[in-house]
Amino acid sequence: MLKTKTQKEAELTIKGLRKFIHYKRDLLKPEQIDQLEQLEADLKAARRERDDDKARELMKEVEQVSDKLTPPTERRSGFLYENVEMLFVVIAIMVGIRAYIAQPFKIPTNSMYPTLNGMIAKSVDDPAEVPNFATRTWERLWNGRNYVEIKAPFDSVMMVSDKTSLPLISLASLHFVNPVTKQEEKMTVNTSAGAILSDPGFGLAPRVFKVEGPNGKPAHAVQVREGEVIARGYSQAGDQLLVDKISYHFRKPKRGEVFVFTTKRIPELQSSDPKVDMQHYIKRLVAVPGDQFEVTDDNILEINGKPAEEEGIARVNGAEGEYKGYVKYSPHEGRPYPHYRGKVPNKAFVAMGDNSNNSLDSRAWGYVPEMNLVGPAFAVYFPFGNHFGGVK
């Protein structure tokens, strides 16, 4: 025989009442427990006898009695308590995923360009070419692109540093100082120091020099004139990706894949700042234990005496598109990097950037210890551009 709607509701009410009694038993007086259990028995009888009128009357009484036995603060905040509890569960799951399964990682530089982008910038000479507000908003959400116009307030040395860097927000601090008049001004702008100073950027890269900053540490600076347009155009967020933290527990790292590692136990990469324990680097894994590797004068990376054939390495070797090959000579010193060739020892790997001429990698500082490996990069999740999806 089919159950009526009232009978189904009564069945659910009985289950809820039973849970309520168990949950509150240590807080209720014996007579209150007796009252609830009597209501439970009466409601069961009404459901069994298919007396819908009686069942509706008893369900209403159950609701009234339960409300009286529930503290006012609990009644008012039940929804909040439940959602706060759920929030903590979600946070715990996310922390667990980040710690053991997949870690988000933001590309800080263009050492892996054009495979992966750090923050890039492009100048727009004509202000009329800057799109309207709606288009700028869409481009910011879709590409992480932010339009800026920055002018120098007076003749000065402009020192530039990053202030903060979040998934959709990068802020740089500009400190203008006139060494003659001692005039100073600070400015926070909605872009990164790299976008202002580096190449590709707003065209200031050739003018950058180092000075002693306000905190006594070296700072990057540019000489500017009053009213000079320092930056007009857009900066675009670096690729943000997920790093697979599981795979290396079950398989060996593969030559040719993009991977993330820490700078611990690499002397040349240790920070002079005691507050900085380590950094994360992302490069292409180009040689594994036992490999004999060499970057040749022809900008070819050879593994065991022949050009590497793995897809990612082959693109760089072949100078396809925007790839330029592997560079043997340091652009700053004009002589070969100290580790442009060698035989990879056990439990060590060789890491090189696809943008070889602008990458600080194993050629300069040597091998990556096996224990430093975090995992292979497997997917770009922002921006939603050409790099969105799997990393190759």
C-alpha cells in the first residue's frame, strides 16, 4: 500500500526525534526524555494506524517541544554553526590536497617562456588604444590583464620593488628620490616590478641599474624625468598551474617534463635573507642520473652524444617559433657556464629553462638533488589563454 505524504513526513520526524533524544540525552532531565519518547511512541502508532490527522497534530507537538528544549542561541545560530563547520571541513580538505596531492604554483619569471609565461607587459603608445572599462574588466578576469599609466612626478631615481603578489593582483612599490633636492615620493601601482623593469616589459630594461635601497639592500632603479611616461599599456599575470605531488612517489622523473623543485641544499641559490628558508623553481628536466649532457656552441643540448629527442627539449633545440635554443655562454660574463656539460650523478637531475638566454638554471649552479623534487607540472588553470590546460 502506498504511503501518503503525511506518513512519509511522520517517518522522517520519528528518525529526527530519535537522533534528537540521543544527541541531547546527557543534557535533558528524565521527565523531558520521557515526554519525547512518549511522543515518539504516539507518532509511531498514528503512522501505523494511517491516522494522518493525528500524525500531523503530533508532528506539530514534536516541533514545539523540541524548540523549547533547544537553547535560544542554538536556534538562532544553527545555520551559522553548520556552515562554519562545513567551511572548516572544506579548508581541511583543501589543505590536505595542497600538502599531498596538488599544489598551486605561480610562474614568477619568464625563464620558461614561451612554454610558460611569467608576468609580461606590453606598451601602448596611443592612449586611444586602451580599451573601454567593460573590455578591460573582461580581459582582467579572462587573461589576468591589467592596464596602467604611470608618470614620474619629478626628476628622480625611481627604485622599484614588488609589494604583493596574489592570483589576480600584483602590486609594485615605486620610490622616487631626487638626490639633489632630497625630495621623495612613494607610489603603489597595480602591476609587478618585473613588468616595469624586465624584458618583455615596458621598455625600461636597458636603463636599469642597481643602487642601495632605503633598507640598505641593493635595489633596482631607473633614472626618470618629470612627467615621463614610465609605463602605459598592460601587464598580464603569469601562468598559474597545478603541480602533481603524487607521481614521483610511484615513478621516476622523466627527461623532458616540466617540474618544480625547491632550492634547499643548492648553495648558489640560498638566500642571504634569514627569513627566506627556500624558494620554488620551475624548469624543464633535461637530464637524469647517468646521462652525459652538453650544451654545444650550436645551441644544441646533447644527451649521451646526440641531440635530445624529447618533445619539449627538441622544440628548444630546433629553435621553433619563439624558442632560441640552449645557450652555452653566460650573457653577463661572455664565457661558458660552469656546468654546461657533465655526467649526472646518482639521485640528481639537470634543470634548464626553455628561455635559455634568460634562465638561471643548472648551467650556472649545478644539479638538483632528488630530495628537492616537488613534482611535475600538469595543468595551467589561469589565465584562460593559449597555455590553459596540460603542460608540455
